[in-house]
Amino acid sequence: MIMTDSDELPIDLVVDLNSEDDSGLPWTLIDEAAEPSLVVEGAWLVVGQGSVRAVAQVIEVDGEIVRVRALPGPVDRHRHLLTHRVA
């Protein structure tokens, strides 16, 4: 489902995309964000860890816990959703 890109964008939020909680969604802590002010419900971010990247929507911010839903395919396919990045 998640693919790596040859021209990798920096990760906005470090998330282990293979780890899900009881909600069925990958989760992480807000302090794993490069810029915590970007982590708001509905935002589209580059998430992942290591060489794995995906575009994901922030589904829920519950205190320090952030849940995301990653889109399938390479980041380049969904780059247009990353409005916080300058082209």
C-alpha cells in the first residue's frame, strides 16, 4: 500500500503506518511532528518513517495522540493535497 519516492519530501509527522490502535488507524504522538502547528484535523501531511512516505489526512487529534488515514500509492500522486508546501 505505501510506497517510497525517489525524490522524497521531508516527513511532517513520524508515524509507523503498520501500527494501528483500536480505531483501526495508524497513530502517533503530536511531538513526532516537525511542525506541530500543521497537525490539525483535516490536514494533509507527509507521514511515515525511514524511507517510507505516504500522504495522509489527519483524522483525529485527541490530546497528544494523532490518528491518520494514509492514501495508497506514491507521494507524488497526491502532492497536490499538500497545500502547506511551496511547489
